[in-house]
Amino acid sequence: MSARDNILNKIRKAQTPNSNAAEVIAQHLAQHPRGPRPNIPDDLVAHFKARALKLSSDVLETDDSKNVPQLLADYLREKSLPMSGVCWPELADLPWLAAGLEIHSHPPLPHLNPDGTTSHSTKPASGQVAGYLPKGEEANISLREFNDTDAVGVTSAFCAIAETGTLMMLGGADTPATTSLLPETHVAIVDPKRIVATMEDAWELMRKEFSQPPRAVNFISGPSRTADIEQTVTLGAHGPYRVLLILAPL
Amino acid sequence: MMQNNALQFKRQVTIKLADVKLQGALSRLQSRFVEGRSAVISEIADLPQTRDAAAGIRNRVLNDLEHWLLHFEREATARGTVVHWAETGEDVNRIVTEIAAQHGVKTAAKSKSMVSEECGLNDALERAGVTVMETDLGEYILQLAKEAPSHIVAPVVHKNKEEVADLFAEKHGLPRKTGIAELCREAREILRPAFLNADMGISGANFLIAETGSALIVTNEGNGRLVTTLPRVHVAITGIEKVVPTLEDVSTLLRLLPRSATGQSITNYVSMLTGKKSVTDPDGPEHFHIILLDNGRSSLLGGEMQDMLRCIRCGACMNHCPVYQNIGGHAYGWVYPGPMGSILTPLLSGLENSPDLPNASTLCGACAVVCPVKIPLPDLLRKLREKQMERGMKSRQETLLLKTWAWFALHPKLYAFATKVGVKFMAILGGKEKLLHNLPGASGWTNGRDFPAPTGKTFRELYRKEHNK
Amino acid sequence: MRVGFFVTCLVDAMRPRIGFAAIKLLEAAGCEVAVPEQQTCCGQPGYNSGDRKSATALALKFLAEFESFDYVVVPSGSCAGMTVKHYPDLFKDDAALLARFTALGARTFELTDFLHNVAQLKSVPGKFHGTLTYHDSCSGLRELDVYQQPRALLATMPDVTIKEMVESTTCCGFGGTFSVKYGELSTRMADNKCTHIADTNCDTIVGGDLGCLLNIEGRLRRNGDHSTRVLHIAEVLADTGE
């Protein structure tokens, strides 16, 4: 008898078997009912900003994503931080160099085709996180692997959750998890249109746009922190020391 | 298996109460965690309904655990996760060691896992030649100090920063730092290469999601993300009871877990991990293993202790426990301290090995009030006391005392006589001070307190006199 | 209304005047008070020590003595809690008795809860003068929601000022047999309570459960504090204190 059989037998013996368990489970999974949720004010953007600030994230806003590099440059300069880093490929087109920033894009990564072959996508798939083919000199960026010494990591987000001021990141070919994790500064460009009220709304958006969850879904809520020594909150444990959210239409 | 030292409980209480440094550390726990929880739990407007819903979600799974586990296994396997089943801690150690051997693992980076503490996994891996690095700051400090966690959420709550500074200076061979931020920075810099070079990442899992076959981990430091992203093999170890049906269900639990645990509305990171790295994924492990540990949990199912399996390991019960607040976690002798530990340790590690734990509580109920999944902790402690009584595990003296008291209480005339004589005698002993400094058989009381003497006549005597006038 | 008064074993033996004070308050609230003579102990010591059998026997005894009253009033949150919350647990497998115990539980009240919420007493006979601090005993607080009631009753007394201590709802460490079995721990918890009391500079500490009060008083006296008065809420409200 395997450990699996032994454990399942013990469970079976302890509980009166539910004859229509499979049906009940299938029904619950199909309906995935929502539990009690907080009331989130109608102005999701304002609520998101307020909650994000509470989590020690920094928040900037612009109505044109072209301004993002300049906002970031000013932010880094003011804090005397290194003016270089790495970004997700979909953001490589932004005028980084013009703002005095040296931002490298991750190399494009192969996409899996339905027939099992791989290819490099040339344009964003509609409704999904964009695949990106770099434009070399035109975009003033260079391509290389992610490096542990990158000071700044620039990403977008799948969506953001107003309830807690949280970013929802889906890992994928062009959205590596490391960009938001290894650098000391994580910059996330958040499209205000992609701010949802609650976690449940975020899951629903994921279900709508993806047939199954990607390998890694991460909720990010401010800079990494620890309170292990004397229960004193210290920002910058193993992940970023600071998180800058730039609200900009993408 | 982690050794259970709960037989030493009373001796440990004496030591811990006299430990000045520990007492200082514990006072911080109370202010940070108790006040912290209180500040954010009010963000949940309909807290009673949310707690009901959370308990309901856990019950839904526990009442049909077999089917939910099988559903989880099916979904996880479909995404390329290898699901293992372990009956005991030794089984977990063997499975992880085998996975390590299979993939040629030399070093492992580990994020916090209380289940792995049940197994004594680190020692087993070291014996198999795998270097294990704890990466949660608290667990890392404990690994350096060769100590066990004293809290399930804040493992190193028993140490102050001077102790950590001394430890780092000694073990890292770097100039001694004094500020907490500097100490954290030093640990980060020492540990970063460990993440980048580790062949295997080991983590726990706060929840397993049946709908998607995912493991969900809540962390603050980011080490949980690192160990599940960078190494080429990831092993997540958790208990069989941790299954949650859907993403909506897990959302409800996530509203309560960090608020109850650390007074945070949400932890910095919530990572939902589903399957191994696909062809197109730029990062993530090539192999993902999930180990489901029983270790006695199934024996709680279907009985009066099943409620304990709802536990989501937030630690609120210990943060609010006046016993834990005064002695810390080590006195409890095994992996889990505080009220939840006083129930789990006897159940998973033997009631005969932990006779004090169910009794070392005033049943004040502070734990039950804050438990996010409404575990009736005092009732479960009392049920364990009943088991001790049924199995003849109580001391002869205590049993005799209880039976004698009950016998008198059931015989009112004798009771009236005995109390009348008793209180008169005690009143005389109390003297002018009206205090007893010693009470035979009750030195537990009088070692630290006087016993206020009775006034000399019972209520029933006086009442009868008044009404026969 | 006919009220059956359950004195509790501790008040009976240790502080009869609390019982008389409680009766005085009940009568002030217009109740006809009866004190069944055969009453002894509610069975809590056995119940909390795992001795279900003796607790069951004493519960049945309690039922026989008190079932006939409109209300049962107890000057102790923990004994009232035993009756209201735990007797039904003892008879969960006997539908007929469970129904009777549930009905009895619904008519059983801790003293201040009864005076404030049921009898709606608006003025009390007590003449206490001074500033006091209040300790909330665990069972009354968490099993019966007794928190506002004693404060509301004290608020009707013009010369009483309540100065809250920090952590007034934290356990004093009594816990019945716990106080003897784990004496060191119990003493430390009592000591913490004494510190919080001292920090208020009040000369009177008041509570609703005699077990806790004896524990607190015992620690105060051992610490050399012979002046702080330790009083049951009934004594303050009825002013039969010495």
C-alpha cells in the first residue's frame, strides 16, 4: 500500500462518505461563489492610490505613458539612485534614453504556438500581455539577460486591486517575475483602466483573459519588508527596497 | 521527527519567567501584534460574516477531504506538478532527499515552513549532503544560532537586536552592526548569493487551491518568491488539511490571515504557484513537487477535534494568549506554541508526551475571540483534559480532589457542614491580617500570593439565621 | 418576577456579604428573591478539569433546584457562563434535557447583566464615593458579553468615577485550579494585573467574579499592598462593604 492509499483510507474511515461529493464539488467549482467583500468606494483610482501609499509604495501619475521615463528619472535623481535598470519588453519603446535613463529590455522570449512549436511574436496578442520584438536602435535600448545587479526593474501589471493597493502580476514569456523581485527599486506602470475593486474581481479578469493561471501569479503590495528583529518593520528585506507606482494609460 | 520536549513544560515555565531578556522581547510582541491586529481587523466591516465564511470554507474541505485532495492532485498533476503523499515527517525527509538526489541538488534555499519543522527536514538534508540555507530572516537567525522557532509567524521574537548583532558579527565575521536596518541589509547581502546559486528551493504552502492545482504562499520579505522562482527545483511541503476550493474562497481567507497574523491588511507578497516552468516561461523551476503531509492530521477528522484542522496558522491565538505572552514559545516543547500548539502538540505528538499543555490555560477565551476561522480553542483544550481523565492520565491527587469536591457538592447537608467548619478554621488561621500565608496542598497559590481568609461564617449560615428570625 | 439566586460556592464560603449585597440589589430592582437551600456548586471545577461525569451530576442538581424560577441570577460571570454556555454541551446527546437546559440558560443571568438589561435598574442603593478601576473577568466578558453592564450601573452613582486600567480585559491568571497547578504562571499574570491597577492610582479595584478578586487581592497583599480595596461590584452598588 502506498502512502497515498494509506492516507486516503484513513480519511475515508474517519468520515462518512458523501455519496454525491463529486457533484457538490463540481458545482462549487463551477459557481465559485464570492464571500463577504469590503465596500470599495466608486473612485477605484483614488482608493487604490490611498491604499498603496499606506503600504509605503510611492505613487506618481501622468495621462501619457510617454512621460513615464521623465517622471522616473526625476524620482531616481531626487533619491540619488542609479539611473539604470531593466524593463519588460512591452515597455522598451518608451523614451528612456531621452530622459537620461539607461533601461535595458529583457530579450524577447519564444511563445508557444498551439501546434507545439515556438516562435517569436511580432505584435501584442489582443487582450493579453504583449509579446515584443525589439526594434534595436530605434528604441534606444539594448538587449540582455536579467542581471542581479540591476538597480531598477520596470514592469506593468496585469491589473491592480483597489481594496488593498495591490499589483497583480502574471508571469509569462515577456513578464518575468524577477524584474519585480531582484532590483532594489521596482517601478510598475499601472493603467488606471486596469484597477479593479477586489481580489475576486482580479481573479475574474484573469479567468476572462486566460484559460488557466500562469505558472506564477504574484500580488505585490509595497516594498519587501521584515519585522523579524524586534518586530520593527524594516523595508527592503530580500526584495525591492521601494516600489514606485506610476499611473499612466497603457 | 522533531523531538517533543513538552514534558519539561513546568521546568521551562520557571526558566522563562525569570528570563529578563525574553520578557522584554515578549512585551514587544503584545504591542505590535495585538494592537496591530486590532487596528486593521476593523477594516472588515462585516467581520462576523467574514469569519463565518472563512470557517465555512475550511469546513467544506474538511468534511470531504478525500475528494478535495483528489481534485487538487488531479489539477496540480495536469500542470506538471508532482504530488507526493507523506504519512510521517520521516517520509517527507525521505521524499525531499530523493528529489534532491534525482536532480543532483547540492544546495537548497528554504523559505519558512512550520511543517518542515515537524519533520526536522534540515537535519535530514544535511545528513544527505545537501546544504540548506534558511532565508526568512528570522529562520536564518535561528539557523545561525542553532535554535528552534518560538513563534509560528515571528520565529525569533524571543531575541533582541543586540543578540542578533552579536550573532551576525560572530558568524559573518563582519564588523558588528547595531541598527536593525543595517542588520537586515547585511543578511540580505549574505543571502542573495544563496538564492542565486541554490539548486533547490523549499517552501511551505499556506493554501492549496483545488480549482487550479496551485500552492499559495504569503510572505513579506520576498524570500518566498525568490526560492520559488530562481532554483531549478521547487519543493513545497504542507499539511493535507490545507486545501481550499476556489480562488474566491482563498480571497476570503486572505482578508483574515495577514490581518490576524501581523496586523497587515495584506502581506507584501501573495504568490500563487501553478505547475512547473513551461517552454515559454522566462523563469521558474523546471521541476515542481508538492508534498502532502498527514503526520496524524487524518486522525482528527470526523471527531470532536476536527475543528482544529481549520487552523490557518496566523498565530493570533498565541499573540493574544496571556500564558504565551508570559513564557514565549519554547516552553511548549514542540513545533507549535500557544493555544493552537497546546492542542496540536498532544494530538500530533502524543498526549502522554505533553500532559501539561492542555491544562496550562485559564480558558480565558481570548484566543477564541480572535481566531479568524472560529476554532473553539478553549473547548478543545477542555476536551483534551477530558481525554486525560478518561485515560487515567491525571494525577491521583487531582482526581481524588475533584471526586471529593463533587461528592460533597452532591450532598448538601454534608457540604454545608464541611464548609462551615472549614471557613471557621481558616478564618482563625487568617488572624488579624485576615490572610493565609500558607495553605497545605495549595503551595502553588501561596508561594506567590497570600490567600485572603474567609470571614468565618458561610452565606448559608447567615442567611438561615436571618430568615429564621 | 421570581428570581432564584445562585450564591456560588466561593461567595458562600469566602464573602457572604457579596451574596447579601446582590439580594439587596435584586430587591431594589423589584424582584422577589429566593435562595434554594440545597444549592452548592455549579460543577465548573470538575468540568474544566475534564471530569464530565461530576459536572453532569451537578448540572442536573442545579436544574432541579432552579428550573422553576422566572430567572436565575448569579453574582459571577464564570458560574453563570457554566450554566448558560456549558450545561447544554453536557447534554448535547439528550434532546429532552438539552431543551430544558437551553431554556434554563436563556433565563440565567450574571448579576450586572440582569440588573442592567433585564431589570433595567436605574438607580442603586450604594453610596460609594471615590475613583475605582474595573477588572473584566474572562467568562463574563467572553461568554456572556458582560462589559458595559457594570460600567452602566456604576455610572448611575453620582460620586463614582471609573478610571480604566490598561488591559482590563486580560486574564488575571486565576483560572480555577490553574491558579494552584500552575502557580508561578498564575502569579505572574496576577502580578501584571496588579501593575496595571497600581498604574491607575485608584485605591479600589472592582470586579464581578470573586475568584479573580481573591487572586488579585492575594497578590496585592503579598506585594505589601494592604491598602488597595478589592471589592465585588455588588458590594459597591449596594454599599454593604466594610
